[in-house]
Amino acid sequence: MFIQTRLLTPAFSTALAFLFLLHPEARSAELPATPQREGVKPRNVVFILTDDHRFDAMGFAGHPFLETPHLDAMAANGAHLKNAFVTTSLCSPSRASILTGLYTHKHRVIDNNRLVPDGTLFFPQYLQRAGYETAFIGKWHMGGDHDDPRPGFDHWISFRGQGNYLPPGPKYTLNVNGKRVKQKGYITDELTDYAVDWLKQRDGDEPFFLYLSHKAVHANFTPAKRHQGRYADADLSFLPRGENIKAENDAPRWVRDQRNSWHGIDFSYHSDKGLDYLYRRYCESILAVDDSVGRVMQQLKDMGVHDDTLVIYMGDNGFMWGEHGLIDKRVSYEASIRVPMMMQCPNLFEGGKVIENVIGNIDVGPTILHAAGLQTPSYMDGESFLDIPNKPDSPWRDYFLYVYYWEKNFPQSPTQFALRGDRFKYITYYGLWDVDELYDLTTDPGETKNLINDPDYKSVAKEMENKLYAMLGDAGGMDIPMNQPKGNSQNKRWDDRGGNEAADFPKSIVVDEPINRQAQ
């Protein structure tokens, strides 16, 4: 059971958060204080982020065939944070929460088209002030208009938007410290080259922070040539296919309708390739990421700093592979919001630890600041988990808040809010004629039995609803952030798979007899 800590930010922190939201100039004028932590030696830190890597797509996590020896070694040599979640299961909002330590409704990057508001503070800016040498290498994505260097980083290598696994043409370039440099080859390997080269050239005494942000394993899934076809014959019978997601089980209508959509298993990405083809390509694309982790670890060993460097590996969001008849992310179900996370620092804690606490992407910044010997700025929502491997009984959160705001680009997924606890998850939808959801994750980890209308769980649902809106209401979350949509709407259905037929309403919505007997 997770021990209760704050549900609402103290009044000062709330006021400061509002000040940051409403007055960007106040944010950029001066960094808030981050006092030194007593007795904490500043450590080198490497943070490796991947895209769309789901929580169980690793060998040590029990995958039936995926080979990830270097990620497995991280778990063996460090800690596996098995209950890591994101505030919004979407690239840009998740990345903004990592960099700011804020929930999505506070940093306002609600979709992949939204730029970070001017003056937003990123935790690497505090590291720079503390004397760290910082580098960002890879996918930024919060808005795709440019790839210019962002605040907080001395060394910068990036690209516009999603980037490309392979250069789309001979003139395609990356931004390398403000200069246009041609992409040479496969992006996972090339970003790793840049990261290793940056580590090699360091000859100063300053501590360093490396943020390696991979494009992989985002669609269109493209394995490195050396890995293509590795899993062509793999048995995929273990993948779910939306079983038991039925009206009689009170599964929401919008979920069953989404099965025939861009994000459904019947019309995945509006192609006829099918779930199995895409999944094999996805797994093969992970292999180069694992190679990348191995190369970075080896470089730390060559430098003689491996055992004293904090290395954190994380996915920016999860990924559905047939659960509820869906693929991709955005939704509030476990496979979507849960991410892989490991960390190691042999001189700080022993290996082989498994952390049960609910960790969030909002906690990454505070944890890295902790490793640098700095206190967490009071306006951040996240908290440091650096001490948890050695102090597992430390007070921690009971609940984690999840939000997703409707996008015209992908109209099949509604605005939704969820509260994830250690046992129950409550999901509610905005502007939708359908059922909400309540799941007991201890008895129903696949989230197939909706308890929202079960009288035995009525009090649980109401309690979680109240807590969800209390957390959401903190610092402006009750005001839905909106922006004019950009791009095309992926709103098509496939006639051959029942595209002209809508799903039945959930059982609890349909009645046999009129309810209002007093109508005149």
C-alpha cells in the first residue's frame, strides 16, 4: 500500500504555478532557488528516453522472444521501477512533463502540435547553474516548426518533429549546435554515435548530464538493416485481440467503435498490414535501442565513471498491442500509460531491486536534480525517487493523475481523465455519451471487467471521482486547455471490417422499461 503524501500542492506552490502560467516573463527572468542537499555529492547523469516503448517489451520483463541484453543488465545492476507511468500517453505532453516536472494541464503542451509556452523552465537549466555540462541529443518534438537549440543545454543535436529513421533525401539535415548537418544513416545508431562522441571529448572536471532521446520505436517501425526479419517467424499467439471487450461487460462504446480506426486492430494506421506485421517490425526496431544502451554503458566504463554515474532509462509513453482491440497510445489503459523504467548507479544502490511505488514522468527532473545535490523547486509536481531503492518505506503518493485531451487529428479518442492507485483505476470521459470505468487491477489486470455500475463498488468509484477532480482542480486543471487543430484528421473506417456499423451501447445504459413515469 502506498503511503499518503500531498494530494494538493501547498498554497504557495499553487500561487507560484499560476504565476508561471500567466506571466512567462516571470519564469524566464530568474530561476527559482534550488538549495543544496546536505551530504549529496553531485553525480554525472545519463537519461535515455525512447518513444512508444511499452513497459513489458524487454527480455527480463518476461517477453517471450525479444532479446534485450543491455536493458536486462540495467535491471540486474540497478533498479526496475515496475510501476512507472506518464501524465499523458503522447509524445510531446510526456516529454514536457519530464522536462518541467509538471502535470500536462500546467505546462499546457496538450498535443504534438503545441509549442512549449515561452519562458517555460526546464530542469537542465538548474543543472547548468550548478556547473553541469549538459547535452541534448535526439527527438525534441514539442512542436515541429523548428529544431533550434532549447534552454538548458550546452550541446544540441536534434531534428524537426518526428524525424526519420533513414534520411528521406540527400539534403535532409539535423541541427548540430545550430548548424545544418546531413543525416548519414539509421537514426538510432547515428544519435548513439553523437552521444558517445560527446562523452569521449569531455576532458573537464565539471559533472555532466546527457539526455539521449531516441526516435525509436515510433511508427513507421523501421528496424536497422542488421535486425530486419529477426522475428519474422515468431509465434504471436500471446497478443490479445480485444477479447471480452463487449457491451454486456460494460465496455465503452467508443472503445469498441475504435477497433475499426487508425488506432484499432482492424484498420491499423489505415493499412491492411495487420497487427502481426506491425508488431514484428516494432520488436525488431527495439533491438537497435538495446544496442545503443550497451554502447553508452561501455563508454562510461571506458571513462572510468560507470559505477558512479546515475543512468535512467525510460519510455515516453506505453503502447497498446491488441488490448481492447486497440493499437498505439493516448487511452487510459495500463498498456498505454505504463512505461519501462530502470535506473542504475552501482555506488549508490545495489542491483536487482524492484520498486513497486507508482513513479511518474513528472518525477524524473526532481530525481536528476537530487543526484546533482539540488532540492526540487517548490512549484514542481514531481518528487525525487532517488532514495527509494535504499529507503523503500519512505512516504510516497497514493494516486497518479492521467489526462488526455481530444485531438481533431485522431478524433476516435475522447478527452479523458484517470486516477491510478495501487489497486483501483477510475476513468471518466468529457463530452461523451458512454460509460465511465472502474477496474480492480489486482483481480483484473487486463481491465476487462468494468465495475463502475457494480453496487459493491459504488463508494470506491465516488471516492476516486472526488480525488481525481481535487487533483485536477489544482492550479487550473479544471479549465480544459484548447488550441486550434493542425494537420489532417485520421477519421476513416474500413467497410470490409464493418465500417458502416456502430457498436452497441454498454449494457448499463440500455433499459427495458421507461424510467420517467411522471411525464405529462
